[in-house]
Amino acid sequence: MHISRRSFLKASAFATASCAYPLKAWTAADARIAAREFHVCAAPQILETNPELLQVFARSGVQHVWMAGFFYGYWPVEPEVIRKWMNRVREAGMAPHAANVPLGHPGDALNAPGDMPPTAPPGHWRMAVKPDGGRYSGTSLHEPATAENVEAVKVLAGLGFDRLFLDDDFRLAVGPGVIGGCFCDEHRDAFLQTHGYAAERWPELLDDVKARRLSDVLRSWVEFTCDQLTACFRAQQAAAPNLAIGNMIMYFGAEKAGIRLSDYANSLFRVGELMFNDKSFGTVKNKTGELFSCLFHRRYAKPELAYSETTAFPADQLSAQNMAAKLAVSTLADVRNTMYMSGITPFPLSHWDVLTPAMRKHAAIHERLAGHKPVGPFKHYWGEASRYIGDDNPYSLFLAAGVPFEVTDQLCPDGWTFLSEWDARDVAEGKLQSAGTTLIARQAATPATEAVRVIPEELPALFALKKEATANLRDVPYVVEDEPVVCGWYPSARAVLLWNLEETKKSVSIAYNEKRIPVEVDALDVELIDIA
């Protein structure tokens, strides 16, 4: 249901006058530091026709339900209906929160039944312009988008919500790997004026965007775009200081999408994932890409404020087994909150029969690993070039080699560090230097350099590297067999977590100095092993 501006103003007045519950600022201190918690996004209009969903959620161990609110210029349902379902969520023993879709999306990211809500913002919102002059709706900032989102935040705060997520259309790029921003005349003029650039610099910028060249003018453009999104976020937060607001960061979301990650480090922070159906999540490479993105974002997100993107889209296209397997990403990376999503349409109820025992298993493991960091000789690195101009295709398959890994924000003095083509190019151009770690890329850097070792991103080549890397390892466990298994080593917990990336049971062994520890890991499952 599209709600008129008159109804919108009425809702604002209603919410301001009738706060059903006292407001309270939510902080990290309110989180159970060592606990894994489970959340589901639900739309009030779906709960209206499927009220039994709340009992299904509660029985499965879900503690939080996020209610769909304001969608890029529309209220799909009246705020009175949202408040009714807030109360129903509380009556079912769970905590209600809100999720907005603030800017829209270049495509249908809701999988909504019928035409509710519309897939594009209303006509008085302006479209975005690509570098080539093409236009699209969603993920751009023109007035009155910020003003209307600010008013929506006030409505939700008045209803009594304590947390609000801005869904992952809250970015200024069409999708992963795209250098974002709106290239319309208005934004062009504002950019040139802000930085004191002559008009001749604009064609130079467009050429740099096309070539993915991190020039001074492109760096300025990326920061200009980040300033816009951050200002919009802060305006919404300022409108309701007692409402904790977070950004649902997309897959590899970073500066090139207008997301200056450091600006959200103290906010609710959803780590970006992408593999939302069986076809995409079904490959070993894509599972490691999912984990890589999550580990990258955890460099910025506090664990108790971090949320997963455990999403099925369309709702029936990710099997229950694969959705349960996604829980391993959060457990390995110490993301304390699992967020189940599937657009507006819920995923099949039968999924909960599989998810419920998996949730209990991961929660128990997470109690053991919370606050501990993975350590190992293989280094996870995602540098400035990847964040500003890269195509978001990481060298991630090393995570499947059975060798412990750790996340670094700079090049280390030891181990083996895996680079994207964009970071390898920075090495070749002298912008990035090793402090002693062996740098690895899947193809030769341009210009050519001996500073980067080329190893194809293929499991046989990585298993060969494993033999080299583990030949003289001491006090570091690893998987002996050449099987696609993630091996997380948490020395401060004296534990190893294995994640089987294939759909068949694996019998492997962990080598730890002179010990050999046999382990069986079910298909797509995890096992925690004590290392004495």
C-alpha cells in the first residue's frame, strides 16, 4: 500500500504523541558478550496473513524480529499496523526492531508478492546517473530522500523501536565491484566546486573510473561520495538519538560504494555476503568468497555489534542445508548476531527443522570461541586499491586449503599473503611493500614484478603450497589431507574449528607437532576440536 504524504505526516504526529514503550539508547554493553543471538526480518503484511510465523521463530530459538518499515518513499503498511506487530512480537517472547529500505534498489531486491511495495522510489525522487549517462532508480542521494528518511526514523522511534537497520540499498553503487556515486550534472558541479577542480577534470575523472585508476581526482570523488552517504546516515541518527541505527553493508561494501567503513565502526554493522541461492553458494570458491567478505568487514565491526547476512533470495532458492552451512561464516569470524532474511517473502517453514539444531550447535561453539581471533601462516588481506577501485573478486580459495589463517590490515613480516589483482598492481607500482611476508597473486601483476609470486587460484596449486608452508610448522595445527576444509585456529581458546565446504562427509586428520587427531566432519558442517 502506497501511503500519501498527508498520511505520512499524520503517522509522524501519531508516533510522536503515543510512544508505547520508553526509549533507551542501545549500546554494546547491552549485548551478551559471549552469546550468539538469532534474528529474523519479517514484514508486517506477511505476519498479517501468516501469524503462526512468530511461534515458529520463537520455538526455533530466534530472539529478535526485525519489522519492515519505511521503503524508499513509501510506508507499505500504516504505522499503527507496525505497532500492533511490535506488541505481538513481545508477547511471543522476542524483541522487535525495525528495518528500513532507505534509497531503493536498481532491481527488485524484495521478492514481494504482487506489487506491494513498488520496486522503484516515487516520481518526486530523482534517478541516478551512471558514468556513461545511463539512468537507474535507487542507490543515489538527491533531496528529498534524506528528509523523508529522517521523518521515517522519527516515526519508528516514536513507536518505541530501539534498533533500526538501513538495508543494503543504503549505498551509492549499483552493486559489488562498481565505483559508485551519481554522475548527474548537479553532483558533478558540487564535486568540482567542493574540491576546486576546473571543469576539464570531469572527463579525466570519468576516464579514471572506466580504467579503475586510483588517481587523485578519483580518490577525491570516492571521498566526496562517502561524505554524502555518511551525512545521510548521521542525519537519521541525529533525528532519534535513542535509536541505535546500523548499516547493512553489502558484499565487499567499502569506499568505492560510498561506504567509508570506519564511519560505521561504532554502529550496528551487518557484514556483507552475496551467495543467496544454491547455485551461487554451492561452489567451494563462492563459500570462501563469502567468508572472505565477512572477515574483511570484521576488521571494522565490533563482534557484539556485527550481524550476518544469512539470506535466501529468492526465498525458496537456498536450501535449508545451505542456509545452515552459512552459520559457519559467522562462527569462524566471531559475528555474534545471525540475521535471517529473504526479502518480503519468508523462506519455507520446513527450513526451521534443519536450522534449529544447527543454531544450537553453532551457539554452543560460539560460546567457546567468542572474543578469540583466528591465527595462522596464511594471511587474509584486502588493501586500499581493492576497497577503492577493485572488482570485488578476492583471492579467497586459500581459505579452503586446511591451513590456519589470520586477518591483517597491513602486510605482515611473515607467512603468505594473498592479494587481489588491484593490490598486486600497487606492489608492482611501488605503492605497497612487503615487510617480509610472501606475496601471492593468481596472475602476474602489471607491470611485471618479482615481488609477487604467481599461484593459480586452484585447489591443487594451493594444496602444493600447503605442503611447502607446513613443512617446518611448529605449534600450528593444520589439516593433513588435501580436502576443501576451512581450518580456523584459535590459540587463546586452544581450539580448532573445521568447516567442511563440500556436500559429502569428510574424514580428515589434524597435525599438531607430533600429534595426529582424526576428525569426521559431516557435509557442510563444522566441528570444534580441542588442542591441548
